[in-house]
Amino acid sequence: MTPAFAASGSLFAWSCWKLPMVILRPGGFVTAEHTMAAVVQHRASIGVGLTFMVVILRVARRAGVSR
């Protein structure tokens, strides 16, 4: 359960800070990908990370795993 929760948080957190970097480009930041591809990738990762977290929490509650 812990690795799955860490993976969910990693997907969400990494993309949450990268997405503004891609859009705002502070200090001349340039992505390795095309800008639109990076925006789509990070938005999808945020959504998948949140969905993954919801599923993990539901499974944990059904299994009776305590916090």
C-alpha cells in the first residue's frame, strides 16, 4: 500500500510544480518536450495521480487499513 501511495503522490507533486514552469517559463525555462505535449502530459499526470490516490484510499478503507 505504501509504494502505491508514494507513486500517486509522486505523480501528482512532480506535475504540480512542473506545469506552472512549462506555462510561465520563469528565467527562460525550456522543456525537453514540445510545450503543448508537456502541458498535456503534466495535466494528465495530475489527474492520474489524484485518481490513483482516491482508488488507493478506497481500497485501504475496505481492507480496514488504519492510518
